[in-house]
Amino acid sequence: MQTQLIRTAAAVFLLSAASSPVMAADDCKNRGALDTLYCDANGDMVADTPTDPSKLSDPDTLVFAYTPVEDPAVYEDIWEPFIQHLEKETGKDVQFFAVQSNSAEVEAMRSGRLHIAGFSTGPTPFAVNLAGAVPFAIMGAEGGKFGYKLQVFTQADSDIKTVADLAGKRVAHTSPTSNSGNQAPRALFPAQGVTPDKDYEVVYSGSHDQSLLGVVAGDYDAAPVASEVVERMAARGLYDTKDVRLVWESDPFPTTSYTLAHDLDPELAQNIKDAFFSFDFKGTKLGEEFEGVSRFIPITYKKQWAVIRQIQASNGVEYTPQGLAGK
């Protein structure tokens, strides 16, 4: 079912992207990897805010979405305290939009139906370049610490002891655009002794939780997953930690980016940012869900996503609708 949803969303995105008019000025001298809808005059690698006031957006209702890593219905409840805070700080109604795929989330922002979004690590560059998303925050701890790791898990009694032992096995990757679930393994595993698709069979599970639960069930021999998802699943008792074993983990990567649509009215955009940076996680469902996180930390796409762009470049990733759909 989820695979069909992803394919449908990708097809809709491809159609809408192909038919979208080129709205950017012909005199745009710098847009880098950005779609022709956008311009990057200041070289910060994200879409500029329109200079024409008539092209600015100031909606009565703000639409917010969180990356489709796990069950969206669960996260709608978890995000409720923050949504209430956002409504208070902006004076706007805020609606939670439950997205079913990365393609659907990117298309929603590109089409103007999504104003604020959390995009997972790998899809963030697609959101930036295809949808005009502007990353400005990330969850972190006091002192500015943030990040997660790519971890490889197998069954507790498996004969897999190292990444090289994945050779000849059936391994669950999450989705083509996922960083820790696909892009990072493809870039980092050859140095560990195996090349995905060449040395072992890659099976796309659709999400990190499905990958890990598939390992527990014996559907897959192993899976590369995001440490933050694994930790949340364990805290909820979704699997028994004794059933799996950690094989390998990477250095930290940035987590979900929190972004704004590039065309929001500057005053509204600033109010939204202020709401993020003034939110207190303590005592909220959000704080309970994201253990070890206490605040939103300011970031820039150009700096914090440099390592991700490097990984994706090594994999030949192109920021196109086809690339987002994994084609």
C-alpha cells in the first residue's frame, strides 16, 4: 500500500513539475542547482524571497508537515503543543498535514499548499532545489549539539559481524532519497567492504521503522537505519532490543531540517522562526518523543548540509523530480 502511495505521489509530482510555468526572471544570474522557478542572487544555495510584493504569500492558515518517517497520525498528536505555540506566536491558524511520502511533501511545498515543513536529511536537498524550501532550524540540545548516526542492525543471533559480512545477504534500505537509509550506505559501505546492489540485494522497505521491524521478523538479514528512529521505537516498546544487534555506526549527520516556503511574507517568516526558537520542549509530548532534545537550533542549508550534498554527489544524485522518485 505504501509503495503504491509513493509511486502515485511521484507521478503527480512529475506531472506538476513538467507543467509548471517558469516564473523566475530571465535575468537571474545565479540559481545553482535550484529549479528555474527560483533564483539565488546571494549565493546561499536556497531560493531568494521574491522582491515583487505581489508574489509574497501571507495565508490565513499555515500548513505544517513533519517528515513521513513513521505513522503520521501518531505525530499529529505529538506536534500539537508546538502547533498551539505557533498559532499563538503568529496569530494564524495552523493545520497539521499528514504526508505519506517524501515526494508528496516536496510537491505540496512546491505547489504552495505547504508553508512549514520538517524534511528528513536526504530529501532536504530535493525540497530546497525543487520546492524552494528554506531550512532554518534543527532539533538539538543546549550548547548547539545535534545529529544522528547511520546504524546497521541485524538479528541478535546472526552471523553478520561486520559490514563486509552483508555480502550475499538481503538488506533493507528505506527509500532512494533517504540519507541514512540509502544514500549514505551507498557512499560509505564500499570502504567497509561491500557495494550495495552489487555485493548484496537491496530491498526498499519504505521507512526506517519497517526496515528494523523487518529485521526483527527475519524478512531482512540486516538494515541501515537512522539512530534517532531506532531510539524512539525502543522507547515506545515497538521492538525488543534483545532481538537485534548493532553491527556498525557512522559519524553523526544532521537530523530533520525545519523549513519555510521561500515566498512567505518576510514578517510572517520571521514570526515563524521566532516561534521555533522560543518553543520550550520541557514537559511536552514533543520533548518526551525526542529524548535528549531541548530546543530548536539555527542552521543554514549551505553549511550543515554540506556533508549530505557530498554523499549525494558521490552517488550521482540529481535534484530532479526523477531523482526524487528514485528513477
